[in-house]
Amino acid sequence: MDIETLDLDLPTRSSAAKLAMSVFFEEFNDIDIFIEDTERGYEKIFYEIISRVFEGEYFISKIFPLGGRKSVIDACAKSNKIEKNRKELYIIDGDLYLMCGEHEDINIKGLFTLPFYCIENILIDIESIYNILNMECPNCLKDELIEKFSYNNWFKNNIPLLTELFIEYAISFKLNPAQQTVSNKVRCFVSGNDGNLDKEKVKLKIEEIKKSTINQTSIDIYNNTKDVIEKKLTGNHHHDINFISAKDYLIPLIFMRIKMITDSKRDNIRLKLALATQCNIDSIKHCKDYILNA
């Protein structure tokens, strides 16, 4: 029999096993931090950021990825029912829930929701981006590179458009969850390598999602939901960036632009790690208020 026809149930490490890993690091961690992301590099990205948040208070040698939002929420809820002396913090992404609200009660002690879509949003720190831009190009001075990047123009060309798209994603997420939304990769919405969106491609996707949502509900339900979601936004586009996925949209566009200007060949995960070591962390310092067993 051809191996491709076999239904192989290959063993994977369960969430419980991943959670239990923390026991082996108790003497090296003053606090146990649990996150969603298990992808390559993310444990280290979180480590670089969170270790700076707790610098001088708690020593951290390892972060523990549990493999998904539900796994983190369930683990935190379970930990609340067990008497422990260990300090713990469970971190989940804001995701589209930031705009459309939570489907479940997650007011759980020890659970911290990032105040933006995902951890990559904190990496979008303009001074850190300029530093990376400078490090990636040995031939041009920093001021010249900053001028070439033209962050303000990039922002004006892309953020209002992405905000409009993510409002549509959020409406669909709430009313028509079967519709594909954020899984539409940003490469579907560009026509070049300069890190700018193709406006027409984005507008077509917005209309496609809108039409599908209305067909599943009604124009009145759609309009009422859109009104509620838009009121969650500040009206200030510099803040609206928090509602957009930096992982799937903002960071790929920014790195695309950096690579065009500098001819950098570094892969995106290494550029993310470089940003994680120096980005501003003030926006998540209040996670200290959420520590379980503090």
C-alpha cells in the first residue's frame, strides 16, 4: 500500500504535556509564562519582550508555548482551581475579539489579553524599525534610509485601507464565521515589492466579504454590527494599527519595504527577533497586574 494513502495519526505533544514542561524549569524561572504560539522563533520573541518587562523583578529562563488560544485559556482556568505557590501568567492575542467582543467569559485571574491583535504589533515601533533599517544597509547613512522608507507616506497609503479591511473581517467573524478572513495572506493584496497594498485588490476583497456577510444575515444586521464595531476604534489611525494583524499584514509589508531599500537577505523571523530586543514595551507593562499567585 502507498504510504500516501495511509491515515497516519502521528504522535504530537499535547497541551497538557507542554504545560507540564514548566515543572522542569521551576528552579530557573521565578515566574512561569504561557503563550499561544508554537511556531519557530516565537518562544524567543516573547522571551526577549517579556524578560524586559520583568527585568529586576523576576528571572525568566524559558517561556512555554501551549499551541492555541483555547489551550491557554483552559490551562489558566484549570490552574485557578489548584493551590499553587508558583507565580504564573497566561498570555493570549487580542485577535479580532478586540473589535467584535469575546465569545466566552475569559475574566480569569492570571489571564492577560494583549491590548493589540498579536505580539508582532508591539514590534511596530518606529525608532526600532529605523535602527533595523540602518543595520541592514552598509552603504547608506541612516537619515538617507529613513527618507527612502518614508514611513509617514507608507502609513497613509496602507493603514486606513487595512483598518477598513479588518473592520470587514471583524463583522464577518461575528456574523459569518465560516467566511475566510485573516487567513487571506497579504501577498494576495500587493502588486510589487515596495510594501504597499494594491488598493483595488483590497477593495475587491472588502466588497466580497461584505456581500457574503449580508447574504448570510441582512443589510440591517450588517449595518448595526458595523456601527458597534466602528465605535470601538478611536478614530485615530495611529491607534487603529492595534486592530490589524501585524503578523500577517503589517510586519510582512514593513519587511518587504526594508528589503527593497536595503537589499537585505535576512529572513523575517530574524528581523522580528532584532525588533523584539529593542521595541518599546510600555504598552504591556500592566500585565504585571494579572499575575496568578502574586
